[in-house]
Amino acid sequence: MTYIIQVLRDCRAIAVFHVLRAGLHSPSASGSGIIISRLHAGQWSNASAIVFDLELPEDVDVADMVVVANNQDDLDAISRQTQSPGKGLKIEPGPIPESDAYAARMRKAPGETTTNLFYAKSKGQLLQLDLKNLEIRAADGENERFYGVPGVSVEEILSGQVKSPSGASAQLNSTLTALEQQNPSLSGLPKPGSCPGDRRIRAPAATSM
């Protein structure tokens, strides 16, 4: 857990989302989620709604994912909708096990990485994905509805210019605070809930003519 906390402390932004395969024989998958960024004073911004497109392996129908942005230029590109992170931007699996080579580099030079990281799981199992076709788009309509501000942009939200409804991000903020405090018992974390990626996708029932 130490390295996960270090990743959280050093990052520029975090995106959390789930994706679902578009069709039975198609690798294409789409999903939705949020992205938050760390402001200059150290606190977190409000969340911007975003939409994701990527490709899943043939044996995966649904997945939960976290993308950790460590590069400010890449975060700016996401905020301004000028680049797709998987196309030309460096992104690799985040450190988890003690023996992970990336985690070893973090122990030697924490806070110096500018590589973007991702974590993915499906039905409780970690996934290794190829994110070369990952695309992130703003969910403009959802952001406008949630914040009540016509034309509000991802950049405005992530830079702290937009206020959220009272209590809207309480659970998200309490989760991040509990992790950053590095409490060994993680007692401040909210109770775990059900994730979309832990669910099984049923095939549609056959119908008789």
C-alpha cells in the first residue's frame, strides 16, 4: 500500500472510470467516469465528468480503471481536449507488488516520475491492457447539468474555478484524505461498495419465433 499512497501524493490528476465492451465480437469498449486534479495549494479540484473509449481483450467484457496523470503537459492536453492520452503519451501499468521494477525506481526517487500510470481490474483480477487507442472526451452535458453552469469546461473545473454543490464530493474527498494520511489501518476509508467491473455480463436469453 505504501507505493500506492506515494503514487497518490505525487500525481497531478486521477481519473476513475469503468468501461463496457460495445459488442460480442468487438474489441471496442466505452465508459464514463470522473477526473480530478491537484491544485497549487495541494488540495483537490472538483470532479469533471469524462467519457472513455479503448479496446479490451477478447476475454474481458467490463473493467474498472484508474489512470494517474503525473505529467502536467499531459494533464493540460486532457483538460483542453487536444490529445488522446494513448496516442503519443507515455502510459504504463502502475506499481503494485514489492518486486515491481517501477516501484523500486520510486523508492529511489519518489516524486520524480512524469510517466502516466494506469490500474485496471475485472472481476477481482488485475488486467494488463494496451492503451494505445485510449481516448478521453469531456462529458460536457453532464458537467453543465451537475454544476449548473452553461458551457463549463474541463479546464475550468480542474483548475478550481468552479464550485460544486454542497456535499457533492464528500465521499471522494474523504477517501483521498484517508489514503494521503497513510493511516496503517486505513480506518478513514468509506465502506467498500460494488464495482461495475466485478459484475458478470449475462448473455441475452434466446427468444423463440
